[in-house]
Amino acid sequence: MTINEKVSARIKELRAQKHLTAEKLAWYSDLSKSCVTYAEKAQRDIRLSTIESICKGFGISIAEFFSTFTELEK
């Protein structure tokens, strides 16, 4: 699984846990809905600043966001 796929899966997981639509997460994150959708679908590389904004939308730290990640496949 690539880093983009892992980030995508984590966003989906957190969004489901917090019962947020992509639109609500975008609102809380101060991002466009399309930006959140692209990140969630791993359709392009995700900037760290976008992840930071999404973390703010979830009310978590970047460390918490990445806390479930394990080593990437080579």
C-alpha cells in the first residue's frame, strides 16, 4: 500500500468514526470538498499542509493521524 493509499484509508476511517460527510470535513478543515475528495480517493499526491488542515477538521494532531501507520511496502 502506498503512502497516498494509507492516507486515504485513514481519512475514510476517521470520517466514518466521526460521522462526517466529505462536505462537513471540508468545512471544518477550511478546504474545498473536491480537495477532501481527492485526498480520500488518493487520486493525486497529498500535501502535508492538506493533511494538517484535515487533522484540524478532525480535531486531532498530525501525530495522531499517522499513529496507526506501519511501514510502507517497498
